[in-house]
Amino acid sequence: MIETQANTAPDAFAYINFGRWISDCPLGCGNAYGVNPGQLHFMCEVPHGCGHIGILRWPLDAEKLWATLEMRPMPKTRNWFPRNHPLALRSGCPDGQTVNDLLEENRANGVM
């Protein structure tokens, strides 16, 4: 019998930054890549990346998040981060917002 080792590699998470879906390498090598809706796997490409391949996790309401942010005329204001995302925490950006939170921001800024 061949013994296999369970995959304990961390998952990557999709987020929206400047109107683009992005994912950071979960191993902390510093690389980030553009990702496409529905993409199931993350790959930190060699030679510039660490070679990590893993699961890419999406927010359950990804389509609604995208549609809500797409209403905003300036791409630099189209941002959404999962709760406790390191980039959001470092830069002081909101994290873990719901679609309703984003809609309220839109209303507060005259975007509808």
C-alpha cells in the first residue's frame, strides 16, 4: 500500500483591487496574480514565483460584489478584501464588506 501525504498547503483567496480580481501567493513569497472568475486553482509561476499550486477560494457573492463595484466610475475605488486580508490591514482599507456595505458606500458617494 502506498501512503500519501495530505495536502496541507494554504488556499489562495481572490479579492478585488483597482477593479481587477487578484490573488496573493498564500506562502508569503510576495507575488500576486490576476485571476479570472471561476478559476479553481492558484499557481505562483516559476521562475519569478515559488511554484506553489493550490486551491483558489472565491467569495460566495463574487458576482454581486463585482457588479456593485463596477458601478463606480473610477477603477481605483473598486476594491474589496476578505476579512483580515493583510493588504487591507496594512493599507487601512475596509475588509470583509458585504454587498450592502458597498452599496451604502456607493449611495454615500453619489454612485447608483
